[in-house]
Amino acid sequence: PDAAIDLAKVLDVLQQHPTMKIDIRSHTDSRQTHAYNQKLSDRRAKSTRHWLINKGISASRLTAKGYGETKITNKCINGVECTEEEHQKNRRTTFRIIGSKQTIESVQPEEIRTVPKEDEKK
């Protein structure tokens, strides 16, 4: 249910900004094989993209990629004991606004932060 609410918020933003393009990035925890997690995260990212397309967002405005367990946000790599809550922090989908002066990235909707694009860091 929480994911559906968050996804509805993303849909609302895309509907309010009809020229906005986003990159959908899905991630997993490390509790399966690298190959399994890569495929799982790719399916999740593509499923999210498909849902947004079915809600009327143009496919040309959406890219989607799975990152598996390659971008773990905490200590919970293979072989490290972690709580369910710690593993949950790694199971996420982030949305990046692309094609603007700034990239807005969010792990949780209430934790949006702005990150300068690479060419602006120089």
C-alpha cells in the first residue's frame, strides 16, 4: 500500500509537469544472488514504468533500469548480519528528473534532496 501511495504521488507530479522526464531506478537488498537481484530490480523498474504508461504518461518521458544490489545504502552486503529493517532500506525505487539544470532524487518522498548535475560540479 505505501508503494502505491508513493507511486500515485509521482504520477501526480508528472501530470502537473507534462514536459518532465524521469529515470526510474530500482534496487534490491543483497539476500539473493547478484544475477537474481539484477533481474528482480530490472523487472521492478520496468513494472513501475509500465504502470505510469498505463496511467497516461508518455513512454518517451520515462526510462527504467534495475541496479540489483550494486548500490547498497548501508552495511548489509553479502555475508553481513542485518535486521529486516536494515535490508528494507536497500529495497527501493528512486526517481530522477532528467533534462533540467538540477536532478531531484528521492528514496522516500518526504526526503527529497537536490544534487547538481555532473557538468555543473566543474
